[in-house]
Amino acid sequence: MCATVHFDPSQRWADLLQGGAVEAIAAFRSAPAEHSPMGEFFICYHGYMDDTRNVTDEFKGLAHKEIVEALDDRGVELEIAIENLERDFNMGTIVRSANAFGVRTVHVIGRKQWNKRGAMMTDKYLQVRYHQSIDAFVAATAGRTLVAVDNVERSVPLATSPLPRDALLLFGAEGPGISAELLQKAATIVAIEQLGSTRSLNVGVAAGIAMYAWLQQQYLGS
């Protein structure tokens, strides 16, 4: 597969090739005009079997833009938000699960730095929106039903809780969970039922369970 792209020569080849996940077998740069710093690159990718990106078989060999467009077409309405106060290393796992379940938008509240390595490049195929504060996040997502996932005193069981189509699931950090300020903004708080002795589930695991519960109610049930 070949594609013509415009590329700033000051960038790294790894950035051009989607983080280095796809190996170029041929590339050349046409001479740019003297007044323009931009060059035109013609990239030919390996075929299906040599596409080493973390994508399912149906997307092997396709350009990044084509994959994103396909995912947008079949994506679900669910959005999620992660309160990033401590640069939790579980965030990569949460983003990877969001990609797997068809989520197209992930909100990050607080710090912009997070464990992208754990996401296995899946963040490249969805939108990650950053919000400096809780108030900014709430204003930007007005009209969404905020559903906090945390095993706090006011929570109700996830198994018996209807998750609306327009839900925006909120997740906190490992340990402290969701802040009291953000919990107050939620329309409801759900907790995942447990039968063992541990106080709580890992937040990355809990996020996957909650997203799948929404998917079961809205798409996979009945």
C-alpha cells in the first residue's frame, strides 16, 4: 500500500510512520520549493503480513486515517473520563480497553502526562481531550450523563444500575479513587460487586468491566 503525505523534515521518521509501528520499504522526498520548508514523501508500506501495528486483521495494510474513519463509523456513543491527578500507570490500560469497546472519545482531567506505553498505541485511533480542571471538564461535556465508577458509600450496584446511552463513565486513580469534587458532579455512582476479601479492584480492571457492562446494556443484550 502506498500513500503520499506532507511531512515537516524536522519531525522524526517514527512520528511519520505512526510511532514507528509500520516499517517503510521505500521512501523518497521530492525537492521542496525554496520558500517552503515542507517536503512531500511517498511511502510504500509492507503488505498485510508485515504490518506490525496493534490492529485487528481487518485493518492490516490500511493507512491510519482509513482505520480511524472506519472506527468512527462504527463507534459507540459511550465516552469515558479519567481523573489524572497522580499520573496513574493504569491509564494506558483504560485507554486500550476503551479502544477495544468502540469508545471514540476519552477525557483526561488534570495532568496531560500519562502512561501511553501501556495503551499500546491505541490512543492514536481515538480522540483524547484534555481538561485542566473539573469545572472545565463539566462545561465541555454538558448534556452527558456523568456516571462515576467507585466503591464509595453512596454507590449502587453496577449489576442493577441502568447505564444510559449518553453515559460518560468517570474513573479515578488507583488508591484514592475519584475525588470528592468530581463525585459531586456525577448523576449516579456505581460500584462493581465483589465476593472476595480485597477492598477494591484495580482501576484498569474496573474500567474494563464498567465499559463492557454499558456495552451489554446498549448493544449486546437481548
